[in-house]
Amino acid sequence: MPPHVHFEQGSWQFPVLLTLTLLLAASLYFRGWIHLRAISVSAIPAWRAGGFFFGVFLTWTAWGSPLAAYDHNLLTVHMIKHLLLMTLAPPLIWLGEPLKAFWHGMPSFAQNAIELVSRQPLVRAIARVVTKPALCWTVAALTLIAWHLPPLFTLGMRSEIWHSVEQTTFFGAGLLFWWPVVQPWPTTSPEPRWSILLYLFLATLPCDILSGFLLFSDRVAYPVYFSAPQMFGFSVLEDQQCAAALMWTCVSLVYLVPAAIISTKLLAPRTSHKYDFAGSHSSGGTTRVT
């Protein structure tokens, strides 16, 4: 579990373990990316690699940067961290085709071990179930709602361990949610792409309900912030309204981007071969990543 960095009254300590973990992942990705370009087989474009590295940077920003120094003081900062971990970093990471790069960046013994495990029927069955759009949507929605219930929210604010669990589940739920949308390698999906438009629309509903409640409520939902030092001249209620407006706007705009791209592809003149949002090669409604 990635470590949560604790801060009090604006102090910040460099997160060594978290940084080393992310640097290791970035190094493995870069090694695989270079190898793919060298052999000229399904090379990952530079813009995709850039998206992956930017996603890793956003993950570090949310988890261990000085931004986290204000996590326990402002709900707005807390919301920014959640948006980075669940809404912005995951799609950028998936767009970089990380599994393909990691695979080619691994030593041969690791590839052999993973290939052996992945051939097991149980592992294949679990992978199929976990990446079902219905399950991905449900996990993301429940994660969002559960951690914003006042009792769980307060628990996460007062406990280092539970705060780490909270951040980890947000990031994990974000990766699951964006998998059906981006469809990174080695995805093969028989689902029609128009269904993702419905998927994204339904995903806005939990965010709209939560942000609408926080924005228009005249009561503070999280009294734990009454004991935190006031910053930037915000009252606790004003901070809550700002956080809600930020989530409402950010989620709507981010979800609109893939929806617009997919809609454009669906409305384009039909050809024998086309490319979807993830850049995967498809024919006859069945997607195959190349």
C-alpha cells in the first residue's frame, strides 16, 4: 500500500518510499518503451508515453507533494487530491499502454512467471469479471459515495492508516473505472462503443448528487474541519461549497472529453477499419488492441 504522508499545520516531509516506488514504475515503463521502439513492433507513441509519465506525476502530487500539507485544513484541497487520484491520473496512465511497456521492460524470468499465472483458468475468469463495465462503474460509484459519508470521512481524517486506505481505494477505483473507457492493451471487448457513452453519463450521477448536496446545503457536512486552522479567508461552509463546485465542474469536463471523442468516431463515415478512443484497432464492432 502506498504510504500516506501526514502533515500538521502546513509542514511537509519528502515521501521517500512513495517517490522510489513511482520512480521504479516509471523506470520499468521507460525500459519497455525504449525496447518497443528499438524492435519497431507495436511501438507506443511518444504522446502516450508522455501521458503515462504525467499521470504518475499527478499521482505523486496527490499523495506526497506539498499539496498534501493542506489536506487536513481544507476540504477543497482534499477534493483536489481525490480528483487527481480518481479522475485525472488513471486515464492518463492507461493511455500510455503501461501493461505493454511493463511486459517488455521485465526480465525474461518475470515474463515467464506472469505468463504461467495468467494461463490459469481462475485468473482468466477473475480478470474477465473485474474488467466488466458494470462492476467497474459500481466500484467507482460506491467508493466515491462511501468515503464521503461523514463517519468514514472523519475516520479517514483522524487515522493515518485509514487515510492511506482511502487514498489507495480512490486510485484503485479510478483505474478500474477508466479501464472500459480507454481499453488499454491487452483489452479485447465485444461491447459496442456507444455503451461507453451511457457508462460515462451514468457515472456523472453520483458526482452530481454528492456535489449538489455539498454545494447547496447550508450545513457543514464534515464538522472535523471546525477544529482545523482557517486558511485563505475561507469559512468551513465556503470551503465546502468551493470543493463541491470544483468536483462538479472537473468531473463533468473530464468525462465530456472521451464522450466527445467516442461520439465523433461513431458518427464518422464507416470504413473497414477504425480507431476508437484508446487508439485500438477495431473491425465489425469487436475491438482488438494492436
